[in-house]
Amino acid sequence: MPRRTPPPLLAALVAAALPGALPAQTVDDGVVLPARFGYAMVAYGVDRWDRYWEGTRLRDNANIGTLTTRTVGLGFGYGLTDRLTLVASLPYVRTEASDGVLQGQRGMQDLTVAVKLRALQGRTAGGTAFQALLTAGAAAPTTDYTPDFLPMSIGLASRRAMLRAAVRAEGRAGWFADAGAGHTWRSTVTLDRPAYFTDDRLVLSDEVAMPDVVDWSATAGWQARGLRVPVTLAGQRTLGGGDIRRQDMPFVSNRMDFTRVQAQAAYQIPGVALDAFVGGSRVLAGRNVGRSSQLFAGVVGVFRL
């Protein structure tokens, strides 16, 4: 392992994440690794909400009280070439309700693997560096958890394929910005029951068709002397699905939309290839999701093979 990685590299490994996920380099950002450089990440996050949107109606629920989701995230990345980076992540998730009798769930969730290709790079006349990335990835459950116990379930148990585009700009004064958007295709989900009721109709099947999802994110921040401070606004929109029925539990194929703001700070520890980061996020608006707040912290180490 080298004593020190190139200054922009380690700081850029901490980026925005999706709800329930934890920060590290992700499919969202506009960063690729140099050839033969890799990173390993571990992070811990706590997400809580005591009110949620039932459709568009914000409400509480005495049978849940406060829902707490704790996540330990593991991440890995490796630069296959200077233009092609492999990333992977796997979270362990635990849920718990403060009131009522609903039993919390725990276990390993979904493995995500993606390849990021730098399709374009350059520099403007004013000295701003820019690049554009294309990302393709897939995700699948690693355990036989049930998705049919929301909001206590640790995931939706759907296999997924994703495509994403992102752009990144960095100025000489230390500012940077990322923007990206993606589309996720989701497979059907199998329930442990022969019928279900959703979207005002009874379905006599154990298979649930899952609507696709689109997402977007925009990040702006500043970095200098090993410190990096990004602020991200992100959103998700579900392309179909019904709302939570009045006084009912959420269903796996419900429309789940949100807009979230996130801020964090990452610091490159002098003399070692190690980053430490802390941050938090808040859901500002949503549909069939919790109005949640999250705090997280972790470390990222960089190595060369």
C-alpha cells in the first residue's frame, strides 16, 4: 500500500447514497479510480422516522411509534483501467419499532455490483476539469428475507438492473459538482401467500409485478487540504404502483417517492491512505415513505495492487 494516494482520489470516495444505503463511492457519483487502485469501506448508519406519508397524507401510527433502521455497510471498488471501475456494496440491516407488537427484522440485504465507464473528459479554457460517466449495474438479495412485512422488512427482495449517467466538474479553487440520473428495472417478487390486494383490486397470485424506478441527484461542495464537504439533493420517482391503503400496512409494489437532502464531511488522515467521514440526511417530501432523518459515519481505505 502506498503511503499516500493522489489527493483528489481519496477525498472523492465519499459521495451521496440512496435511502438506507451508506456513503462511499457509489453508482451515483462522477468518479472513477486510477488503474490498479482500490478501496474498502465500512460505515454505520441510523435512520429514524415517527411520521410517514400514507399516499400524500402525512400521519403517525401508534402501532409503530418510531421506526429505527440500523445499517452496517460494506463497500469495495477497484480500477480495472484508468477509465473503467468496478464497485460493489452489501449492507446488513436491522429494523425496530418503539411501540406496538411488530417484530423487527435483521439480516444481510442486497448485493450491488456495477461497472463505471468514463466516456468523456476534458478541461475548459478557464481551467475547470470535467468528465462524463456511464454506469451499468445489477443487484440481488443475498438472503431469503421476506419483503411482505413492511415497514419492518429489510428490503424489497427484487432483483434489479440499472443504467445511469453522471457528469462531474472540478474547479481550481477547490469547488466541485456532480449531477446524475438513472433508471432501475425491477423483477417480480414472490410472496408467501396465494393472493393479495393492492391498487384497489384483488390479485390471485403469489407474484407481484414491481414498477421501475428513476432517480436523480445533484451535489455541490468544496475540497482542500484533505477536507471534503459535499451537499446533495436527491430524489426518486416510481413509475407506477399504488398508494398505501387507508389504515393498512405498506405493500411491496407501492409507489415510493421522495426528495432528500444530505450533507457530510470527509477528512483524509495525514500520512495514511484512510478517510473518515460523518454526515446526515433528511427526507423533505415523499409518498408512501417515512419522513426520516439519518446519521452515519465510517472509514474508507485505499490500496494499490
